[in-house]
Amino acid sequence: TFTLEFSTWDAAEFVHVDCLYLRPGARNRSLGWQLGKRIASEALALGARHMQFQTPPFNEAAIRIYSAMGARRKDKVRFYA
């Protein structure tokens, strides 16, 4: 899923990719890459300046995909209550 949101840090709209999930049987077939490209296309159509993904540090597969897409890492600490 993804949503159009506003970043106060960047003073611009961005697309937040909440979850790019593929069932295990669908993995390793470039489908995540294709979904990412499709979301990027939608982001541009919506006028978003960039996309943001998040994943836990242990999800090495997601980190590899996002890095391969050209995403840069921005470390931060997330809190919830």
C-alpha cells in the first residue's frame, strides 16, 4: 500500500510506501522491482517529489531491493505509543 503525504522536513509531498509485500511463492521473480517502478510512476503522476519506504533492519531482502531501486538510507528512530 502507499499514500500521498506531506513532509515537513522537505516541505514537499511524497509517496509513503507502507508495505511492499509479496507472498513467498511470488518472491525472487522481479515482481517487487516491478511494483516499485509502478508505484514510482504513480508518485510522479501525483506530483510527489520522492518516495519513502521503511523496513526493519533485519529485513535484508527489502533493504537490497530498495537499495537496488536507487533509494538512499535515512536512519531515524521511530516511536509509537
